[in-house]
Amino acid sequence: MNKNLIFLEIILAILFSNALPAQNCVLYNTKNCRVKEKEKYRISGQSHSGFYKKGRLSEIPFLAYGGNKYKITVCFEKKLRFVQLKLKDGETNKIIYDNEEDNYSTHKTFTISNTKKLIIQIIIVGPQETNTNKYNSGCVGILIEYKKFTENVFIKPNSTK
């Protein structure tokens, strides 16, 4: 009886040991991705945080509503070094933006006139560390912020007197 209990405890410890790092990542985006700016953005409920493994592609669907200015920020544990962020058109699968071509920038700001389905692709890039597993995975946050886009319209003063 005692051996069965010990065996059960070992099995449960193994099963839940993989879940512990992911629990630390739950609100990683809101705690680590925010940058104070003059412009006021609202946090989108489509933001995401998670425990990512190096080399594994993750896709997050994202509905961008027309008439908004968006700021997507990716933040991650420093041990991961580089995270590739791509924006893909959800209907044509065409890559709209790839931060690899932008020196792995951690943010992208854009405006959108018509509502569009997008897919955010995230992949931790770099060589696999063979000597230890702790550098091959970690927390990544994707913070999506938005605000209503208003174009500045300048009215020329009446020059006739």
C-alpha cells in the first residue's frame, strides 16, 4: 500500500512539474510588455501570454477592428534572446510583417481602416542549447493595445479679407 502511494506521488509530481513554469507566465504580457507613452492605448482582450519552447511555431488569431490604431508588443525572458513576430493575413495567409526584417523589433504599430482577420505567429529563434534545457523555453507575452484612430485634419484659415 505504501509503495503504491509513493508511486502515485512520483507520477503526479512528474505530470505537474511541466505545468509549473506555465503558471508563472499567466499575466506575463501585462506585467512585462507595457511601455509608458504619451499616447493612451487600451489593452485588448486578445492579448496572450504563455510558456513557449524554442523552435515551435505558435499562432494566435487576432481580429483587428477597422478605425483603430494598434500596437503589438512582444516581451520575453532574456534567456530566450530572440523572438520572431510575424503578422499574417488571416484570409490570404500572406505575411504582412516579419520582425526578422526589422532587427527583431519587439513592437509593431499600425492603423487599419477595415476590420481584418490577422494571425500573430510567434517562434523563439536561435540554436538549441544542448547542455541545458532551461534556455530552450520560457515565458513570452504578446500585448495587443489599441485606440481609435483619428486623423489630424487641419482647416486652413480663411485667407480672404
